[in-house]
Amino acid sequence: SVAQSKNLAANSSFECAVVPGYPDRWTSLFRPGGPERLTGGTEPALTMDEQVAYEGAHSLRLRGFHQFFSAPSRNDRGTPADPDKAHVLSVYAKADRDDVECWLRIDGDGANEWTKFKVGTVWKRYHAVGKPHPKGRTAHMSFRTEGAINTPWEEAPTVWIDAVQYEEGTTPTDYTRDTYRPEAGGKQ
């Protein structure tokens, strides 16, 4: 279940997983379906990482190019996000090399622009501003890495994200972990 928090992102530090290694409330838009379909090369394209974390015990590791990921904000299971107010989405990110091009966006009414930035080998916070979906219940947060589609899997970058925060306003405030926990019976 989800309790009140200023952070509308669910499982924002990737600590909960009904399916081991696959963080609750996070999925791939590029390869939908579930963890068994999120593979490329010899390792998962999206997985929890217990070895690298900015906050808590886990981060989300994204492997390869053109991976699209989102998590429904708490507004689809709790307090609605106000569609008339600007919101800011922030993430801490780092990569296995310098200058990995990444993009971030609040997927609201379709008018929100992608914010482009380059991730390096040190944790740094990045953010994007936009408005949630007009119905206030389906705003998704998208993060993607960009690169040459023909890059061999062995050469593809790895990016870690952690401490995701989605809140009202145009400037990120200090990170506050959300209060997400899976529902009884293992429901996400």
C-alpha cells in the first residue's frame, strides 16, 4: 500500500520487489511484458542492483541503449497529482563511463518536453519539469539512455538511477523516500 509522502514516486529507491530483482512499479516501455522479456545480450536490461546505490540498499540498473522506463506516480493509487500545477521529476544517476546521453520526462498530457543531459561516473541529480496527465491518475515518469542502435551489447553503457522524486513545483526539494510497500498478498 501507499501512505502519504511529498514524494509521489512509488518505490522511489527500488527497495521493494515482489519478483526478485525486478523493482515493483517500474517497467520497460520499450520491451513491455515483465522481467522475463527485459533481456538483451547476456544480462537483464533492467534490474535492481545491490552493489551500487545512492540511497538505501538498491538502485535501478539500466543496461543498453534505447531503454524506456517508467513508474506510475502515486496518483494512480493514492492522492491525485494536480494536473493544473507544474511538477518536477528528479533522479540521481551515474554511469559506467562519462558522457552517457540520457533523457528524462514527465509523461503527462503529451506536451512535456524531454530534458537531455549527460551522465558521468559520479552520482549527480538531474530533473525535468512538466504537468501530469489531465485526469490526474496516469502520469508516468520516463528515463531513457540514447545511443547508436547498432552498438554491440558488450559496448553498451550501464546507467544506475536512484532516489527518484516526483513532486509539485518547478525545483527539486531534498529527497524524501516514499512510503510504498507491496500490498498484502504480494500485489504491486
